[in-house]
Amino acid sequence: MSFTAGSLFRLFNDGGPFMYPLLLFSLIALVFIIERFWALWKARINTQEFIARVRTALLKRRNVKEAITVCEEYAGPIANIMKAGLIKYGRPQEEIERTIEAASAHELARLERGLGVLATVANVAPLVGFLGTVSGMINSFDALARAGLSNPGLVAQGISEALITTAGGLVVAVPTLIAFNYFTSQIGKFVLEMETAANVLLETYSEMDADQS
């Protein structure tokens, strides 16, 4: 079955009033999906190259300011937590670790921004569709009670509404859930890289202290 703009509009109208919240959910999900794709794409860097440049600035040149400049060139969550640790250079290790942990929590919150909305849409959209299904079936039985079998078109109209809202809820929920799972996996990779970068920075500080002693 081919879908044209006119046929989709008719399906939307036949779905009844519950199609409007589903349309709103789909628009909200689309906005957050595009925003998260853009934000995570901007946050990507070549982590190995970045860490190598920071280590070179610290171990070969003993230049913390140069290492901070490298962080500012790359930006993103990994560079931001490294910068937070570099600013605390010379402080006790416990203080540096607390600073890195606080910066990591802040960056993680930024990476996960909007995921709660996507999870809500993925869970609520099928329920709204199911509510529309119940409404459509009620209308069908009501039409059957009023007209009997003399007008099957009225009964079919309610059944059509029930099926369309069910499909609408799934159409909104499935891609939203796929996007949510994709973003979650990408954020997990960012978290692993942030932990690696933090550990490398602490090890680099230990190497610098060992060379000075």
C-alpha cells in the first residue's frame, strides 16, 4: 500500500482525537533526536591523539598551560575533564580526583540531557495508542448497540479508529526507542573514554613527580 500525503491525512483523521497527542509526541521526539545526534557528533574527538598531545606537553615540555590549551582546542567532555584535572595540577591527588569526578558527573549530565524525554515518549506513546484502541472499540460497540447489524459501516469506523491509533503509537515509539538505545550506547563509550583519560592524567602526574624526585 502506497502512502500519499492525502492518504496519511485521512488516516490521521480516522484515528480520532488520540492521534493529536501522538503527533505531539512524535514532534517532541524528533526535536530531541536531532539535538542529541548533533550534540554527540560535536563531542567526538580523536581520543588517542588528544591524550598523546597532552602527555607530550606534560612529560616532554613540563608545560601545563600548553596542555590546557590543547584541551581548549578539542573541547568536548573528555577534554573538559582533562582540563579540570590540569587546572588542579600541584594540588593533593585526592583533590584532583574529586575535581575530575565532579567534572565527569557534569559532563555525563550534559551527554544524557533529553534522554529522559525520549524514554518517556517511547513508553507513553504505545499507551496512548492503546487508549485510542479502547476508545475505538467503545465507539464500535456503541454503534452496534444503536444500529445493530443494519449499518456495519459505523462498526467498521470504530474498529478502524482502534487499529490506526495502535499503529500510530507503535510508529512513534519504535524509532524513539531505537534512538534512545543508540544514544545510551554512545554515551557508554564516552564514559569509558573519560575514565581512560582521567586515569592517564593521574598516571602522567605520577610520572612527572617521579622524574622530579
